[in-house]
Amino acid sequence: MSIAKKISCLLFLLLLRQFAFAQGPAQKLEQAYNNLTADPQAKYGIVALCVLDATTGKTIFAKNENLGLATASTLKTITSATAFSLLGKDFQYQTTLAYSGNITAEGILKGDLIIIGGGDPTLGSWRYESSKEAHVLDQWLKAIQAAGIKKIEGRIIGDDSLWGSQSTPDGWIWQDIGNYYGAGPSALSWRENQFDIHLKANKSAEEEVSMLKIVPEMPYLKFVNELKAGSPGTGDNVYAYLPPYSHTAYLRGTWALGITKSGVSAALPDPAFDAAFRLQDTLQRIGINTGSGVTTARLLTVDKQALPTVSQKLITISSPSLSEMVYWFNKKSVNLYGEHLLRTIAWKSGKAATTKNGAQAEINFWVGKGLDGAAMNIMDGSGLSPATRVTATTMASVLFQSQKEDWFPDFYKSLPENNGMKLKSGSINDVSAYAGYYTDKSGNKYIIVININNYTGSGISRKLFKVLDALK
């Protein structure tokens, strides 16, 4: 080979090397983004992508980053960060058991037992040892026995008055309400405001589905079973239609023949009533009878009755810390926690504990940090509402600023692993999104927000991941 040819080959190799170096993260992301938007599933959709250098905050690549899109559960990153900032990572809720009236020498309570709700979404939850239903009921029972109460002439009252009577956030859709993930918040929540319905599809001409049992038993509810057996492999397409405070649940949809899981979970229509009901049942099992049944502060208000004045507090139960709650809030995407946190933000800011007030307090906080309030149209705390709209730039900015806070390690730990990255996922009808952090093999740190609205078909997540793989 001549010297001239050798020089030409060397120059060619140098050009190739320069081209390879030029294909940095921005160029790779742009190509991957364009591939996604050209996909038939995205033909009528909108894709927003915002990737920041997590160290400097500089934008590496962004498209449609200033469009307000439905966030689904990626909104939980903003709710978590706001709660940490305004409430503190060690914040705890308190629930108090008390009574009105007095206790006679014979151990007769001439008054009511009152469970005073303090907004705790974990009371009776199976996720924490200190909050499990059996443990809470045992603590209440021991406190009642220690007070010398052997009989109750009055009622057991679930006091849910702290946050008012509206449980379902505006903007939630009818198909979600009544199912476990659509359980609304209450000042006296119980067992994460859900219960289980065990089902079995039957091979018959009627294609019927049997309700095997309700766990726990709900004798005060009526169930109308309109379910049909689905073809093998079609899975769970069951929806419970059970509005807040209703006593009748309609089960609609299909339950597949041969499905392996036991059933579905539905939303408690009146968690304060159920908490009082479970305490009454526990007391009756050991021979402590109640003379006047179970009610709630809301029902007393409906009947134009006053909530009795507390004479004595028996025991106060504290919730797990906010850090512990946020771990499960993001890891398992518990919508109920988001709605509680948003109302708590409103309550602790001195406003009425409504979703609207909480959302405004949240927006005001981030405006104070330099973000544009107009880029945050927040309707709830969990992202279940399709009317909630936030820009990718705003969410990325929240994630960037969160790194500077002392609570960040707990926040980061709460984010699930998705595609080898620490990303909170979000999914509602025709919306799929991810938001979080990624550190590549070279130690480069990134903040990622990717969101597609109005896509078609299924399996879009792997295509979003293919875009994010450009960072690997």
C-alpha cells in the first residue's frame, strides 16, 4: 500500500472516530425520540421528553417539554417532594381513641367510644408492623380494658370530621371509583380503604361468576353480581361500582376461566364506619357489648346530631414516619397516600383540608422555588385524574432541586427500578410515563422525564425504554 493510501486510511479512521464521539447522548436521544414518534402507536399521540444533566441541571435533550400532559402516577414524585419539604421526613399522623360521658364503678361506660381520625392513611395497613389491623385493634382493646370498661351503653363513633365529607377528588373517573386504586381519602382511613372479593368463573351456559367470599366480611354492604366468565387467558376485567358512602356495590365486567389469582380489591365506601364496626366486633368477641351500635361523625351531621364532647383520651397511635410512607407510596404507587398527603399539606398550611387547597399550596411552594405555576395544573395527589397536567420541564426541575435536600436519600430509595434506572412509572388510559434518575457506567448522572399521551395499542413501555436506552 502506498504512503498516500495509508494516509487516506488513517484520515478516514480519524473521521470515523470523530463521528463516533459526536454521537453523544443528545444525538442518540434525538434519534431514538424520532424513532418513537414515527412509530404507528404514537401517530396520534404526543411525546414529551426532558433529560437533564443531574449535576448541573443543564438540558441535554428536550422535546415538547413545555406542553402540559396528563402525568399519571409520575405526579407522585412532585407530591412526595412537596410533602417532604413542607411536612418533614419524620412527620407522623396521630389517631386517638377516647370516650365521652363517664365510667361507673361497675365498669359501664355511660357514653360513647370515639375513634378520632387524624388523617393517617396507614391505620390498619398490612405494610407496617405497627399499623396492622390486628395490632391496632389489640392496642385499642387493651386501652379499653385498662380503663375498666366492661360494657358500653352508647355508640362506637368513627370521627371522620377533621377533613369534611368529600372523599373523591374532582377529576377522578367513574370507572376508577369503587376499585381499590380509586379509594378516596378520609380523616379516619382504615386498611388502606379497601377490601377483597374472592371470585370464581364457572363453565356454564350462563357464563356466571361466583362470589366465594368477602374479606373481611361486609354484612352492611349489598353486592349485585353482574360479572360474566371470560375466555381463558383474558384475565381480570372486573370493575366495582361502589360510590363513597353507598351501601350497594355493582360488580361488572369479566373474570377469566382458569385465572390463578383469587379475586379483586374494592374501595371501602365508608372507612370511618368500617373502623368503628371492626372495633365493635372485636369488643363483642370478648363480651364487651355496645348498646347503641356504630356510627360516624358524618352520619351524625346528616342526622343533625352533635358529636359528643370527649371526656377522656384512652390511647393515641402514631403512624409510621413520612419517609416510610413515601417508600410504599412510590414503590407500589398507592394512590390513597397521595390524596392524604395533598390534604395534609392543605391542613398544615392552615387551610381547609381539600384537594384543591392542597394542590394550590403545592403549586405555591414550587413557584417560590422559581418554577412557573402555570405549568402545573394539579387536580389530585396521585395522578389518577386525567385532568392533572404538568410539563416535563417542571417535573424534571422538581427532581433536580430535590437532590439538594436532606430527605433526598429517602426519596431516591422510594423510586422503583425500571429499565435498570430509578424511575417512577405512571399509567392511566392511553398515558404512559416515567420520571426519575439514572447513572451510567461512566458515572454520568441524568434526570429523566418521558411521557406519551394518547398512544394506541399496548406494550408502549418497552418503546419508551428504547428511547432511554440511548443514555446507556
